Amino acid sequence: MNIAEDRPRAAELVGNAATEARNRIVAVETIPLHIPLRGAFKISVGGVRPFLEVLLVRIRTADGLEGIGETQAWRRLGSVETLASLTEAIKTHLAPRILGRTPFDLPAIVRDMNIALDRSLYAKAPLLDALYDLQGKILGVPLYQILGGKARDKVGASAVVLMKDKLDDTLEGAQAFWDRGFRAFTVKIGENAANDHVNVREIRRRFPDVLIRVDANASMSFDGALALLKKIEPYDIESAEQMIAPWDLDGMAELSRRVTIQMMADECVATEQELLEVIKRRAATGIQTKISKNGGIWYCRKLWTIAAAADMRIYPGNHPTTSIGAAAVAHLAASWPGDLADGPFAMGISGNLEHDVVTEPLRFDGRLVPVPTGPGLGMTVDESAVSAMRVDR
Ligand SMILES: [Mg+2]
């Protein structure tokens, strides 16, 4: 018996005129959501945020299969989007490049979307990820198989320790993550240097073995950043993330030379060209990518490849996201052969969001996120949760 004859042949799934017609994309739907953030969610810029602005994108084929992708309108330096601007970019400029094609036209769609709209990575991300999700669903395999296969079953996540008014509350937040098994903390800093110093010192005192990073979200002056980094240098800080403005790469390089703490680039890298500039100027030796900021799996993988070639540390990250955005990173990480730091890619679902949008949210096994094994992203939308948080009807 020929085993190959028992399997669906590729042509039956993707490769002939009849299947092409079934896989043709007939609808691109945008779904704007407000998802309540738990507690007082605060970083150094933008005040307390009551809710997360999420835009889900659902792409449907003639066959009725649906691919899903996520982006966020997360305004701070380096991201200017609103739910309305994302929706308009997708409906008017990007969706017309997708309709009538199949998910396997993804590279051609990338090219044509770039002609239609330069950059606009926050708007392109959910579309590209939804196309990957559909490829997996059509072929009946998890997304990491579409990316070439799997190098790991679980992906390490870090905790984000948010700013609280009282030190005890900050430490309590850190303790809760430690108790759950997290061993890498991103400590948000940049609003008040004296408080930042105390927070970092006390976190180090309470958790002698934890890996500590600090993230100023681009809010500090060069002088302020240098002074604070000098003060916290003795506390064994693994890296300092985006201490100063995204455009001051020379300042970042100068900070790298003046302290032993390694610099990490976040807000200053949206595109491949921006990463090349960081590398050329030696402005950072680590990079954090985000599914929405960097244009989805397609572009994040390019950034990781460039970063790895420059021997940079790679931190899989995200703004707060639902399980959909976190699953996209999990599949990318699963397919990645090189080293990855425990990154904050699952911070939304590790404790910051009140609700998820899928029927079976990503689980945690301590600090590890098991990579979903269902077709595509492996996520099923929870229709009632989505309709309860929708803001366009
Ligand atoms: Mg950051």
C-alpha cells in the first residue's frame, strides 16, 4: 500500500483551480474592542490607562474558513494609531489588496500593501497574521509548521512589574509573579528617578536570583538616564530598555559606553532599516519586537534574523494583547532556531487584561507558554466576549 495515497494531496488543499476558488478571500472584517485593563495600568507616559484598544481582523475565504489577527492602538512615542485610523487604513487601502486572492498569495500581498501604504505596520500586522492563520487552517497544521517547523514546545515569558504609588504594592505585584514561576522582571521606570531607584533596589533585595530589566519607555533625558543607570548599576541589571527618545541613537550608544548595563531597543525600531541603524551605531545590543509595532510574524521574523546576525539578544514582546497576539509570538518563537530571552509577549493575559477574546485562552506552565497545537494560530474567537466589548455598534 502506498501511504502517500492515503494523505490529502497538496493540490486538493491549495494547488488546483477548484481549491483556489474555495480559498479565495471574500471578506475582511475589522472588529474594534475596548478591553478593560486590570488595576491601574501605568507606564512612564500617557497616564493611567483604563482599557486596551484592540483591533481584531477576521479574513474569510469562500469556503467559510476564518483567519484572525490582532493589533492595538497603543499611543506613545513610536505609535500614533487610533482604532479609527487603523480601521480606515485597512478598509480603504489594505483590504482591497487582499480580496479575491488566496492566503497563499501572502508575499504578493505584502508587496502590494507596501505600494498602497508605506510603513503602517500596526495596520498590516493583523492582516498578515490572519493570512498565516488561514494558511494553517487550510492545510490543517499549526502555524509553526507553516514557518518551517518547530524548535521548542514552550516559550519563556517575562513579567512586567508596573509602577504603583507605594513601594509595598510594587513589591506585592512582583511577588505574585515570582510565586507563579516568573524569573525575569521588566520593571517600569522613568517617571520619578528617586522612586525608580528605590523600586529597583528593593526588588533586587527581595529577589536575589531574579533577572531584572528596567524599561523607561523613552521618557528620560540623557543626563537623567545616565544618573539613574549609574545608581542601579550595582544591582545586577540585565538590560535597560529604551531609556531615552527613539530618535537619539547616538545618546543610546553613549549610555552603552558609560555603564555596564546593556541597552535594549524597543520604541526606536519599527522597520528593518531602523534596526540596521541601531546596529551600525551600536545603540543597543538587544531588541524587543512586538507583533503590532513591527508588522506581524512576517516582519518580526525578518527583524529577528537581522538581530541574530548582529549577535543581539532577542526579546519576544508585545503591547498588552489578548491570546491572539500572544499566540502569534508563540508560533514565531516555536519556529525560531536561535536563543530567545524570556520576553513580555504575554503580559496582557498574564494578568493585565480583565477579559480574553478566545474560547480557550493561552495557558501558562509557570513562566512557560505551551505553543498551541491546533490549526493556524490554534485560537477560536469567543463570539459573545467579542460582541460584549465591541465599540462600533
Ligand atoms: Mg518597552
